[in-house]
Amino acid sequence: MILRGGYNVYPRQLEEVIITHPAVSLVAVIGVPDDRLGEEVKAFVVLNQGHEMTEEEFIAWCRDQIAANKYPRHVEFRDSLPIGNTGKIFKRALKRSRSRRPFAVVPGICRKLELCCRR
């Protein structure tokens, strides 16, 4: 679940709508940190062969199909998504790959974390 500005946004609901687009082959939706709203919606999209789409076109289509507080504001087009043996998309791998913020160590919270992250 993504908590965007006090609203609950369920990635599965968005993925079910986005996959209906004729140019979309595969999609994964995650929440990314946002200073103003807490989390923002981001879609990782794999397009069908022979189809092209810009981020603006995709977001405009989503805006028409999905509620104003739920449509993705960020889009990343990829050739493939990380999929495991069970056929599920590894969303944790997507979150790690887009993570730009280093992990912060808060003294006294986790002794083990302090020891392994000490420089």
C-alpha cells in the first residue's frame, strides 16, 4: 500500500487499469519517497514490441483512467522487470534500484546496524 498525502493507494488496482492499455506489456507500481506528500506513485512499464510512448502521453492516459489522487506521477520505461521463479515481480528490487537516499543510522536504535554501518 502506498500512503500518498493521507490517501491509501493500492498498487494492484493501478496495475489492473494500466495493463489494459494496448501498448503496455507489463507494469509494476510502487511508492517512492516524497517530501510533500510522504509517498508518490511510480510506475515501471514494459511496452509491447513496436509500441512507443512518452512519459507525458502515458501520464495523460492514466489521468483519464484513474482517480486524481492515484494516477502515477513518475514513470520509468524498461525493457524488462525483475521476475522470480514463481512469476511474481520483485518490487523490492525495483525499490532498491531507484533508491537514491543512503540509509541513516540513528544512534541507540539498532546496535547491530550501528556496528555494521560505522565508517
